[in-house]
Amino acid sequence: MLAVVLALLIVPLAAGAICVALPRTAARVITVLSGLTSFALVLVLIPAVAHRDLNYLSYLRVDAVSAIFLLTISFLYAAVAVYTVGYLKRHEDLYARRFYAGLNLFAASMLAAPMMSSLALLWIAVEVTTIISALLVAIEDTDGAAEAAWKYVLIASAGLGLALLATVFAYFAGAQVLGQHYNLALQPLVETGARLPHTPVRLAFLLALLGYGTKMGLVPVHTWLPDAHSEAPTPVSALLSGSLLAVSFYAILRFYQVAGATLGTGFPRDALLVFGVASLLLAALYVYGQRDIKRLLAYSSVEHMGILAIGVSFGAPVALAGVLLHVLAHAAAKGNAFMGAGVFTVKFGGKEISAIRGGLDLLPWSGPLFLLAVFALSALPPSGIFRSEFQIVSGGLSSGHYAAAAILIILATVAFFGLSASATGMLFTPPPREQTRGEPSAWMVVPVVAGVAVLFVLGVHPPAELTHLIERAVSQLGGTR
Amino acid sequence: MALASPASAPGIYAGVANVIAAVMLLLEFGMLRQALARDQVRLYAAQSALISVLAVVIAADRNLPDLYALAGLSAALKVVTVPLVLRRLLRGTVGDEEAPGVAGSQAVTPATAVLAGIVLAAFGFFSFGALGIRSPAAPPTALSIAAAMVLMAFGLMIVRRDVASQAIGFLSLENAISLAALVVAAGLPLILETAFLFDLLVAVVVFGMLIRAHHSRAESLSTADLTRLRG
């Protein structure tokens, strides 16, 4: 399996490095191949990880929790790589080559993060994702893109500064027990959790929640997110929302593991609950009155990140299983929604919701697919998000968090009305006269169909291997306590 | 009766660490009130140099040879390379003159900024002191000063409305974290420390590219016009 893990690190990195030098057609082929290969490599890893943790070369580690995030990232990477071929048709050569290079490097850095055994290397990988994605946000070279990229890089870097401080205190706590030459590996920290000093661990968890929470888009440190998601090119928005937020959530989960082992789960769960409810509340309200389709979807991402935080705070095993499934299903659904929004912006020449009319009539595939994505995001059955939110809520009820579970249901419903009101305006209205019926590109439809299939499978009958993997991850996260 | 028992008096290492931390905090105040970007860069370079000195002191005191390498690397990067890149960037914006949009970019008057800085620093210092994080290796005063510097760096990013000062605010935040890391995590393996520094270099390059992009659009380094995206 070492070869598979190394290949997963190297394939997207190499693809990114050579894309700049290659002609456009070759860059296109390489990007699609790299995306599909990465996804296949993760699928190969899963049966092995479902039974044992993989440790290699002292700095690489893949366990069940990381495997779920690898699956999320690589699936969306593959989908977006295919989608990008259609998206870049209207762009010139140099732009396209840079775009392909950036996309692959961005995916490489996100795939690296969950494979790092050490909290320090995890931080470095997350910081690299920020740097590459900031350049991708700025690549459009418009006023809006420059503004969004600056806000993003400054706010996210400052947040990651706090996360670095969290890493330093985690080292301090670990070094008290494991000695000065401790290398910040996660596993020994969790194993010796009960003996770690409490105050530094508490501080490390709070700083990590605030720092990585900035990148995850938790309210009140989410302010870069709607700007970056709306101004970035659509394929990048899809990756930002479905994968990058998940990577930051992954980092928080790792600190949660350490804090849970040291402090018991009460304190970390309370902290997560506060951030989760704030995110859900603000996002559910901001969904109303959005005029930009990508901004609308960005606030929906904040909403779902809030649901993840609340789900972890419930702590019951079934809620944690729901959270991990939600990460996967949200990536598929939000990726689909952004990819659909990208088709709309190409077809209607802008992101304003008021300019998008008659989507169902004009776009025979993307119209209905976008509708399905909105339904999925609103947790309607039989999508995977219905199953995951159902698990989270039932976990909340079974662990006695009645108020929080009720708030989750009410606010998710509020967001559903906002989202579907905007979607109705874009889809079920009479089309403008000058527009003709037809899809801009088949490349922009195929990955969305794959996403719908994934959502359906996750909702109706998740594969046994995946269920087993999630069970193992839940027990690693302390869901059995 | 002895005024202070030998056990409670700080040793040479702790004393030096505390003095260096205090001077770094003063430089942070300098950055907060300094109007010209090139002077801010100088203050940043001085602050970074102190970090390297502290690393050497700790290396000698605690017999950690790795830290000599780190001190050299950190000096090469943060005292020489990063300030050079920043100066070039600022000079590249308008010949040899001061870049427009930096001087007078304070959202509040310098006096108010410094007063707010004092409040922030005091809050950081005392609240961190109250946490009582102690170990034989970590002088608590230096650690509390690092916390004060972290808050002040955030304050610097908030009160300045130009991209250059905001970038310097971020870099001084990184210095504050380096100080905290040296005090409580001196034994961190060199390979990780090196990776952090390399990461900083890449971040500076990206900050630079975005500053240039901003300047070529807005013809100024001011962020006053970055108000298009809201809601």
C-alpha cells in the first residue's frame, strides 16, 4: 500500500508541475487522467484502511478518518477535472494552462493534508492549500477577484496563524509527557491523552477551532468565504466549498480527538455547538436576499459547516457517523450545485440570479440536475444528505440534545425555503426570447450526473465497505464513549 | 530577610528571553504607529533579528544545536530576504518614492491606535499570565508577551487600510508565534521548523503577487476601495 499512498501524493503534484510546460490539449488530458487516477487510488486504499491503520516513512499515516476525507477530496477532484475541460473552452491558451496547473497543485495539497501523521505537517499542508487557492481565486484578474483574493489570503493566513499557535501548544503539551524530541505525531498524543496537562490542550483546541474554523467558514470568522466562493472561477469554487472546507474540518476533528482524550468530550463539544449554531443561524438568514447565485451557494456551505460542527457536538456514535457521511454527501451535492451554477453563468453571461431565467427550458440537462442538487442540499430524500442529517438529528435526540436538534431542524428548513425560492426563480420562469435551448458543453454535464449517482447511492444504500469505514472512523473519534 | 530567594529570581536565560520579548513588543508598537511602509519593514527586520538572537541564546542555554541552524536560517529569511522582497515590491510600485496609499492609511489617529495597542497588549499579557502555563523551559513572562504581540498584530491589521501594512501585520503575527514557539517548543524538530520557514517564504511571494495585482488595478496600496463585495 506504500506505493498507493506515495502515488496519491505524487500524481497530482507531477500533473500540476508539468501542465504549465505542456500544450493545452496535453494539459487537459493529464488533468483528467490525474483526477481519475487519484480517485481510483483512494478506492484501492479503502478496503485496506477499513481494517487497519497505515503508517509509512514515519510522517505518513492513513486511518479511517483520513480515508473518508481522501475519498471526498479525490471524488470532487476527478469530477471538477472533467468539468474544467468544458469550462475552459472559452479561455485562451496561457490562462487554460495556468488554470490546469493550479487546479492539480491545489488538489495535491488538499490530498496531502489528511495523509500527514503530524499536526505540524498537517498545518503546513493546509497553509499550502491557502496559498495555491488564493492564486486561483485571483486568476480571473477582475476587480472583484483581486478584492476577494486579498481578503481571503489575509483572513485565512491570520486564522492559520492561530492554528499554528494551537500546534505549538499541542507540542508543548505533548513534550511534557513524551519528551523534548517529540515530533508532534498525532497518534502518541491521543494515546497519552489522559496524562497531558489540561490548560495547554484546552488552549490548543480553542485556538485550532478558531484558526482552522476560519478556513472552514464558521461564523463569525467566515467573512472571506462568500467573497472567495463567488469571485473564484466556478471549478475552483466547487473545490473550495466541497473539499477545502472539509480539509479544515478534518484538522479540527484531529484536535477534537486530542482534546477528547485529555479533557473528556464535554468542553470541546460545547465549543463546537456554539460555533455550529451561530453558523447555521447566520447562514440560514443570509440565504435570503442573495442576488448572486454563487454567493447563495457559499452561504449554503456555511450552513452545512455549521451542521457538521453541531453533529460533532452531539457526540453520539450515530451522529458522528452522520457527520462523516455528511462530509461526503455535501461535497457531491455542493460540487454539483456549483458546477450547475457554472453552466448557468456561461449560458446567461452572468452570476446575477435575476438574469438567470427559464433554466429548465433552456438547459435540458443542467436545469434538472441543478434542481436535484438544490433538493439534495436541502436534505430531501433519497439524497445522501437526507440520510446524514437524519443520523445527526437522531444522534442529537438520543444523546439528550433536544433543543440543539430542534434548532438544527428549524434552521435547515428556513435555509431550504430560501434556497428553493431562488432556485424556482431561476428554473421555473419563462426563458428570455433571445436564448436558444442547449447545453454549452457535454463535459460540464457528465461529472454532475456522476455526482447525482453518488448522492443517490449514499442516500439509498451506502456500500458495505463505506459503512464499515465510517464505523471504524467513529470509534477512532471517540464516538463510543 | 532576603528580598528574593535565589529560586524565584529568573536565571540568565529567562532574563534574556524576557528582555528580548519586551523589546520585540516595543517594536510592535513602533510598527503600529509608523506611517511609512519602508520604516515598518525596517522595524520588522529588527524584530526578526531579535528572534534569531533569542534562538542562539536558547541553543546555548539548553544545549540544542539544532537551534543554531534555525537561527541562521531564520535570519537569512526574515532579516534579509523577506524585507528585501518587500522593499523591492514597494519601490516597484512608484519609482523610489513612498508608495501612495500607505502614509495616512490609519483608520484611527496614531495616538488612539497606540492607546488601543496598550489595552490589547495588557489584555493579552495578563489573561495569558492567568492561564498559568509553566514549565522549567518556558519563562512565563516571555510567553505572556508573545500573547500580547499576537493581539497587537491583529490590531495592526485592523487599523491600517493599505495592503502593505496589512501584510506586515501578518508577518509580525508570524514573529509573535515564532517567539511563543521558541519559548515553549524549542525542541521541535528542525525539519518541521524549516518547513514553517519555507512556508512563510512562499506566503510572502503570494502576498507580493497579490499586492502587485492590487496596485496595478487601484494605482494605490489603499484598501479603501475594496468594498464591492458585501452581504
